[in-house]
Amino acid sequence: MTGKAETQKTPPQPGEWTECDVIILGAGIGGSITGAILARQGADVVLVDAGQHPRFAVGESQNPQLVEWLHILAVRYDVPELKHLLDIKAVTKHIGAHHGRKQSFGFVRHVPNREPDPGEATMFVIPKMLTEASHMFRQDTDTYYFNVAAKYGCTLRQNWRATDLDFDDEGVTVTGQNGEVFRAKYLIDASGFRSPLAQKFDLRDKPTRIRHHARSMFTHYVGIKPYDDVCGYPDALRPPAESPFHGGTLHHLIERGWFWIIPFDNYKNSRNPVCSVGLTFDERLYPQPKDKTPDEEFQHYLDMYPAVKRQFEGARRVREWISTPDRIQYSSKQTVGDRWCLMSHAAGFVDPLYSRGLSNTFEVVDALCYRVLDALRDGDFSAERFAYVERLEQGLLTYNDMIVDSSYIAFSHFRLWNAVFRVWACFTTPATMRQIQARQEYELTGDDQHFRNMEKAPYPGLWWPDSHAFKHLLDVTHETCMKYEAGEIDGDKAADIVFQAINDCESVNTPFGWKDGEDHRFYRATTPTMIKFMWWASTNGPKEMRDLGRSMLKGVAKSAVRGKKVS
Ligand SMILES: Cc1cc2nc3c(=O)[nH]c(=O)nc-3n(C[C@H](O)[C@H](O)[C@H](O)COP(=O)(O)OP(=O)(O)OC[C@H]3O[C@@H](n4cnc5c(N)ncnc54)[C@H](O)[C@@H]3O)c2cc1C
């Protein structure tokens, strides 16, 4: 990779272009927020998109880390509008009444042609004391942040497809399909899978290094019934009354695949009857049929899973299916170069399971933006300055692949799933706490070093990147699942190994119940549980937990005085 264009024709010349500091390809939520941040911090930004807002996009379900990354970006880069995504009340007030709440990640296991066993469901309720999450109706959120980018001074172009990129030692020249040319010092490609930059420099791994396999079909419906109303489970086997299945994102797990149900109608002030629906499944087991429409194919799978089918009785589809013929995994051998960055969704993708896409995007935005601003000040855009972004982007793909691959393997065996689910969930809270800790310290001192220190973690991209114990647990989990997949051990043996590894891991906390017996399936950390957890972390927890626990306890004490959540 030279970073230089292999030009076949004369590139545009000075006088034929408009100059700027940074050009961003793709004005989805990722590109628009990046543009808003850089412009807010004084950069001259051009933000272009091949399409036009409002437009449909997937990536509707938040996770707690995403919410906290947005909070960090809001304070670190002084873009208060980012706080409008921090909880459903704020989203509804500032962006509109079209979004849902996400109280939980619920998982129900199904086998073909049978009623699901009510004992084969798990749930992680997002601890409200730390963060709340939402289901974002992306056509509205993306339009809103596109307008925020405009407010902070980005030059905008819609229906403007970047067709030519030419790099030289002084900058990058980007030509649109209409012949208009921009000349920038730095290029951020936030255009997703069809990235012109990946194409230009042949950046994709061929084949992808992602082990996991899946294709996807998705759309929007109205009239989807809450699963709670149709499942017929006895009361004792339902999730806690405060967090029904319909209160969050519901995952119906099948052999090597899952349906998602993401309601936008589950918040009391929502006026949006729509529900996002998708089916993501291993294309080796479920190849796209040539003789069926997407409706027919989807109906075929609904017919196999009676309880899922009941949710769809009387429901109507309100937009066309998007159905990918091939797997949706891709990765890139390089994600930063001299004067360019392939940002998160343009760099690679694993699977929507666990809703990590946007959280990954905004972790990258956070690491990228201050580097771009520093580079603009210094006039040095060399790839070395962005080496951490490269490590982060590759790590995000690698660790996400490990947990998703393990999960798909485990879908066929409930005990193993129950164990893998715990591995994913048990580190979600410390992961969010480390972000909150850095933000609180920054807010107290104004010292950006608190954020920069987060980058010293040994495993960038792991959701709790500081923890050797967690890295080990994830390694054991993935190795064990692969052995089960290869037929070297049976499902019970695999489950025993992962449960044992959880029990042996001193960083897995007991107050939440992660080490409880296997019949503990719904995890809802109330405020007293959270306080017990922080107390455990700061007194009995291992060293890597202690600091987190103590600083969070301090935060709790202050918030209690103010009568607010930890913020
Ligand atoms: C099936 C599926 C489900 C998902 N579900 C979730 C989820 O629940 N939660 C989650 O967090 N993430 C999810 N993701 C990931 C999520 O969709 C992405 O992380 C997110 O959309 C990235 O936002 P973005 O703004 O970076 O890119 P996008 O929203 O993809 O926007 C890219 C923009 O680039 C523009 N563009 C493309 N080519 C060009 C060009 N040549 N010139 C100019 N503009 C161009 C496009 O028009 C588009 O507007 C999912 C992904 C998939 C595939």
C-alpha cells in the first residue's frame, strides 16, 4: 500500500476544486456525527451522501456502551445534541415520538415445529442506574444528526456519490458523479459495505477473516403482537413483570440463526406503530432460495416456529424486504493509511447480534476525531498517528466475531447458550462503568488524558479491554464452542467447561448472579443490586475491578445527593 492513487486519467487540478480540511463519505448517523464533532471543533468539513435524508437504515437497537460513547462524545467534543440519544425521554423530546425503549436484551430458544420450552429463555435487563437505551427509528435520528452537522457548519451534499478518489502527498481529491470536486487534507470513509476507499485500495480481506457466517433479511411491520401476549408461558417462567419481552429487543434463537423483533411502539409516548423485523441466519444452512419471494421465504420460517408465528398474526409489512443473497461478514486488511480512515462499518461487519454495530462505530469516532484534529493542527496525516484506530477497528471485529461465532454455535444447545450468554452479558456492565468513570473524571477535571488513558488497555476492541481475566474467559468460551461444533465434545460437556470457566473467573461478579445455578436466566440489576455489586467490586473484587467499583460508588453517592442516576 503506497497511499498514492493509481491514476489512469489526469486528476483534477487546483482551481477545479473546493478546498476543505476533511471530507466524509457517507452521511448516515456515523458520518453525520463525525462531521458535527469535527466542525464543532473548528474543522472545515464536507459531508457527502449518495442518498438523501430521510432514508431507511438498519442499526436500530442500541446497547449500553453505545449510549455511554455518545455521552462521552457529547462532553469531550462539546456537541450537546448527542445527549438527545441518551434515553428514550430525551430522544422523544428532541428527535420525535417515533422511537422505542430498550429495557433489555431478551433471548428465546426455538426448535422447529414445537412450542418453545419456557425454561429456555434468557434476558439481560440494562441496569437503569447506569444507562438507558432506545430503539432508534433511523430515518429520523439520521436526519436529525445530518441537520446537526449542518448547524455546526459542515458543507453538505446529498445525492452526491463519490466516484473518484485521488491521493497525493498534499491531500486527497474526491470527485462526485456530477463532476464536482473537493480537495481535502484528510478523508473519512463512513459509507459502509460499498466503501469507495476499500475498492480503490483493494482493502478487503478476500476471503474475509471473519469465522462467523450469516446472511440477513429485514423489513418493517405494523401490528406485531408483544411476545408476552402470545407465548402462553406460566407466570413463574416469565421475565420480571417490570421488564417484559416486549420492553426491549427480542431475539428468537433458532439453529444457527435468529429473528429480531425491535418495537418502536413500546414506549408510552411513541406514536410509531412500526416494529423492525429481521432474520439473520447461516447461509450455508439456509441458502437464499431462487424460487421464493422474500415474503414466501420468511413465511416458510414463521411456519416452522409456531410461537414466533403468533406474533405475526394480522401483522402487515410496510416496506420492501432487504434480503442479502450472500453472507454479510466482511473485513479489511488495513483500516487507516496516510490521509485516510475506513471507519467502522466501512471497515468490516460481523452480525447484528448484541447490537454492537453502532457502539463500535462511536468508539472509533471517539478515537479518530481527536487524532484528526491534532493532525490538522500539526499538518501531519501519516498513518502512524492513527495506529491505535487500526488496532481498535481490527480488535472490534476479532472479539465480536469470537462471541458471535460462539453464540451461533450455542443456539443449538440451551445449556451451552445459557453459559455463552453469561460470558457476553457479565462484562457488559464493567465495560460501561469504565466509560462512565473516564467521563466523570474528565467532567471533574477537564483533563482529556482521562480518555486517552482508556487507550492503554491491552485488548482494544474487547468490550472490557482492560481485563486479562475476561480475555481468557472469552478465549476458553470460543475454543470450547468450536470443539463442540467440530464434534470433539458434546453440548453438555461444552456447557460444563464454560460454566466452570465463569465460576473460576474472579472478575465475574456474584451480586448480579452470574455464578448462580443454571435456573437463573433473567438478570435484572435493581439499584440495590448495583450498589451491592459496586461494594463487592471495591472491597472483594480483583484489582481490575476495585478502581471501577470505588469510583462508581463515589458517583452513586453524589448522584444520590442530587437525586439523579449516575451521570
Ligand atoms: C442487518 C443489520 C442489522 C444491524 N443491526 C444493528 C443494530 O441493531 N444495532 C447496531 O448498533 N448496529 C446494527 N447494525 C450495524 C449498523 O447498521 C451500522 O453500524 C450503522 O448503520 C453504521 O452507520 P453509518 O452511519 O456508519 O453507516 P450507514 O448508516 O450505512 O450510512 C452509510 C451512508 O453512506 C452513503 N454512501 C454509500 N456509498 C457512498 C458513496 N460512494 N458516496 C457517498 N455516500 C455513500 C449511503 O448512502 C449511506 O447513507 C446492523 C447491520 C446490519 C447489516
